[in-house]
Amino acid sequence: MQIPTGHHHVADAVIEELERAVKSINCEKVDILSYSFGKVERLVSATYLNWIKMVPKAYDVLYNRLAVKNQTKRSRQRLYEAMFIAFFKKLIKETEPRILFCTHCLPSNIASVLKQKGKLHAITVNVYTDFFINRVWGIAGIDYHIVPSITVKKFLLDLGVDEERIFVTGIPVHPVFRIPYQKKSNGKLHVLITGGSLGIASMDKLIPSHPEIKYTVLCGHNEKLYQDLSEWNHPYVQPIRYVDSKARMNELYNQVDAVITKPGGVTISECLMKRIPIFTCNALPGQEKVNEMELAKLGIVNQINPFERSIELQVKEFFQDNKRQLMYEENLNLYHEYVERNSLSEILLTICKA
């Protein structure tokens, strides 16, 4: 979808790394839904967001039934094939790609079908944008897999994928987030709250009326939230509109002690790369809830509940508990231990030379 989803951010990161690795390469990003159905894509995007907002439980149940339940049992997605395969073939004929990177399960699924039929000859790479693999992703026929964690690698190994075709990189993020930086502490905790564009919780549940922590709030495209926080005019609360600059986003990460966010793949991966403590709350139904569950198993996020007790108190408790911080650091080290030593650029260069 053309809304700024993680799939688009990951595609941008892959393109950035490809162009760094192979100077002469020509990359093109194509949104399969927009390419296939044009302006109808906007209606689909709006319907998707409204569905999550209006009937979250129904969406959650349906998503789990169609995409998550029995993940190891891969089956043909006949409806998606009927909707997209003709457009996909047309796209391949027009562009004649040598390498195809899929950052969404739909094109991956169609590519898998065509590869197995011998009707697609491009090297095909799945670049996963969540910390699990839903049932729509194509596996058979896919040449390489760029995965976010050792857990996902083990899942693919159990499905029979060759180990040398799997690269644990984390969810790809822009290279600027890999620049080392040591925050200088000024004594007061500083927390970044993200996810304002889709709304992770009402601000009165996240920020108390008399905050003791400094908050920077990314409001996204939520102008009302931005105006409300601006009118509050509190010295400890700084609202910011949508940030489209990776360098600016990296600067914000460098200023904070922790991040409160929805458990979406890309923001989480950026914070993991920066080694910033992550607090998750109010996961959207569907993939975000599954992401949160998988991240909690790895011990690399702190789940908090804004409706249980003060968020500020929960964050302060973490930073006052040395044992919790040490355990979190150990889990983070273990996560990074399984990440490939070669950079993403080097891995992509290897794939390009295959």
C-alpha cells in the first residue's frame, strides 16, 4: 500500500544499500496493489485502517485465522493469485528484473508460484518486515531470505530452506541508524513516543499531567495531537510532526534514553540497531500483536499497559532496577550475536553476484 508502511521503508533501505554496494545497479520500487488497481489502492488502504479502528477484534481473529494459524502448513493462495498474477506477469515483462526483492507477502506469494512453474527466472529474495512469517509469504522457489532474527531462521530451516540461503540481518533499516553514538546523560530521563499517525493511546494515558520525564512525541500526520500538545506548552513535552528524514530521526534516537512505540517491525528494528530500550504498548490487532509476542519471547522489548497504571511509573521502574536492565542488555546482546557479521551491503552484493 502507498501509505508509509514498514514494507516501503524496508524497500527504501534495501535500495539504499544496493546502490552503495553496486554503483551501476538500477533499482525500482513498485507497489503491487497500486500498480494493479491504481486509484482503488487508496480506497483499500483507507478501508484497511478503518477496519482495524472500528472492529479490531474481528480483524485480529481473521488475520490470525488466515495468516498466522498453522504457519508451517503452506498452501496456495488462490484468491490472491486470481487478483494479482496477471498484473505481476505484466510487470515482470515490462521491467525484466534480474533480481526481485519482495518486502511484502503478496508479491512473494505470486513470485513463488511462478518460480515453481518455471515462469519467473529472476533471483528472488524475501525481505521480511515482521518478526514472524505469515502463511501468505512464498517459500518454495524463493532463492534467498533476509530475516529479522534467529527464531525466524530456525522456522525456515524447519521448512527445509537451505541454511546458506538465509541471512539474519534484523529488519533492514537505513544505514544512518548504524552510526555508533553514545548519549550524554544529563540526569533526567528522556523518552521518545512514536506512532502518533495511527494513534497508540490517548496521551493522557501516556503522559501524566505533571510529568517528571522529558517526552518527545512523534505525532506523525495527526495534526490534532500536535496542536493539543503544543497548546499544553509544557517544558517537558515536545511534539513533532511527521519526520521523513532518516538523519533527523537518527538525531532524535541519539537524544533519548528509551522509546515507547507500537510493535511494528521497522521502528523496533531501528531501536534494536541503536540499542535503545524499547517499551511497547497498545499493539494494533493482527501482525503487531504477533510481533509483540515474538519480541517478548526474545526478551528485547518491555511490554507496558497504559490502562493498568502510570506509564511513567513503569518506565521509571525499569531504569531504577539494575537487574532488569542487565537482563535486557543480555537479551539484546544475544539477539545481536546471531546477526550476520557481514553488512547488509556485503550480503546484497553476494546475492547480486549469484
